[in-house]
Amino acid sequence: MGKELGHRSISGDLSGLYRVKFDVAGQRPQRFRLVYRQLDDTTRELVAIGRRDEHAIYRLAASRLSP
């Protein structure tokens, strides 16, 4: 499981979503994020994946979930 995101002042409400950081080995800080939600015990839904740059990936995830 990744880190639960919750409400963020910059990108909005990401409650129920989780993030995983990743990058090539040795790269610090890690530049990429995978944002997902847990649908049930065995299924995760990928909401967004990409660079963190200026929280853009979190804003993209929030926009995909808004009605």
C-alpha cells in the first residue's frame, strides 16, 4: 500500500487515493508518482501516473474524479 493522500490545499480532496513514489535507482528526490484507489481487497484502480512537477499529478488525479 502507498501513502494515503487525503485533502490537499493545492490539488483538492484526494481522500480515498494513495500514492507511490518511484524513479530510476539512485535518483533523489523521486520524481514520479502513481496515484490509485483501492476498489476492493484485490483490485486497485490507477487514477494517474506521471511527474510530480508543481503537484500537477495530484491536480490531474483530482480532476479525473470530479463529476
